[in-house]
Amino acid sequence: MKKTESRFIKVRCKDCENEQVLFNKASSTVFCHICGSKIAVPQGGKAEIKGEILEAIE
């Protein structure tokens, strides 16, 4: 079976340090639930992550 490169990741917001889980290939902009800053921006494939990636969730 082929292993996919798509996964969920835990990201820490660079502004308020809130941690949230998101998809690494997000198709829309992801905002922090606490302060509203951008955490991920879609790039046509993998999203550009603006926060600190803490872990990949298998």
C-alpha cells in the first residue's frame, strides 16, 4: 500500500502560543482560534505553515 504524505500536524501560534491541530495540505487559510493570526496559508499543495510545527500526527 502506498503511504500518503498528507497528515495532521500540531502547530503552535507564533503570537499567543496556542496549540492547535490542522491538515498540512490545508486548502483555505487557517487562523488561530485564540488571537486570530494566520497559522497556515494554502500554496496549491502543502500549506505554508506560519507557526511552529510541534509534531506530525500519524
